[in-house]
Amino acid sequence: EIVLTQSPGTLSLSPGERATLSCRASQSVSSYYLAWYQQKPGQAPRLLIYGASNRATGIPDRFSGSGSGTDFTLTISRLEPEDFAVYYCQQSGTFGQGTKVEIK
Amino acid sequence: HLVESGGGLVKPGGSLRLSCAASGFTFSHAWMNWVRLAPGKGLEWVGRIRGKPEGGTTDYASPVKGRFTISRDDSTNTLYLQMNSLKTEDAAVYYCCVEKRISSQEPQGWFDPWGQGTLVTVSS
């Protein structure tokens, strides 16, 4: 079973700064299967990125995904106030433990 | 569009059935999943049921295998999660979601859209 490890656990940044979130798989995975989600308190998760680098419908272009093999990255180029949330990577039936992006 | 219902308070060892009403897409062909979020924890996949072309087969996460059953009624566009022998660690918000794939040949994909979730509390 593949394990996804996200880092850091918490990222403290200010609006306007760049956020770089990491997702490492315990074994190589196809880029087709790697997705990223955003979740805010009391809300359902929202798909951001699928296939490692494809933005979902309606997702701003400040969100980008990259990576292959075992190492994947979600980048938020300039944080907006609404971007402070928890982010999860996912491959099939496995989620990473999440990275919380909080206001510094 | 997905709307879950059926959550509530149940005692340990009890049973509960969740429903997820779907609209706006061809439900019978959709791969449907249940994912949960326990208090203070991260997202956890519960299980999936494949679409009619794939025979409606199911997969389950290890913690729920043998206790939970996913089923579907394509005539009413409804997904179900039957939860038996509930434990306190099953307490969570349960979401239904559609699994989309790059192509119909792929064995897995990503989850979109999601319902708003239904809360299950397991306590004596």
C-alpha cells in the first residue's frame, strides 16, 4: 500500500507570499493518479489539481502542480486571504496527512 | 450535485445507513466513493463502488472492511453506505464523491465533485 507523506505539517506565511507544499510517495506512482485538494473548516474538500499538474475547472492560475515518480509539489504563487486552509494530496485510496497553510 | 443524508448519533456496536442523492450526471456509469473526516484528523478514504459497465464492484479501506457495505440504486441515482458494528473511531463527517479518471481504461482517478457531508457520532 502506498503511503503519502506531506510536508511541512504547518506552513505559516503572509498574504502575497509563495507557498510550496510537498507530497512524497513511498513508491513511484503514475502522475495520472496524483491529485491535490483544498479544505476549509466546515466545508467539503475542493479539487485543485488532477493528473499532478492539471488545474481543475475554475481554479485560479496561482495554483500549480508539478512532480513525478515519488515527489510532487503544489505551489501557490501569491497567497490570497482565501487560500489559508488545509491541503491534501491523494493517490487512489490514499490521502496524505495534510498541510495546514496558516496566516503568519 | 451530491447531497448526503442519514447521519446522526449511534451507540457503539450499532448500525447506520447513509445515503447520497446524485443529480446532473450519468449516475449509473459513475464510480462513487465515500471519504470521511474525523475530528482532528485528515481525510480518510472509506471505499468505492464502480459503475454499471464495470459491474458495480466494490473496494474498501482496511479499517472498515467487513463492517461497511457500499451499494447503489441506479434507478433512483442514490449511493448508500451501510455501517454496522460501529466503533467510536468511526465518528466523522462522511462525504460522497465522484471518482473521475483520465480514461475509462484507468483503474483509479481523482475525486470531484463532493457532497457537503453528513455527521456521524458514535457514543454511548
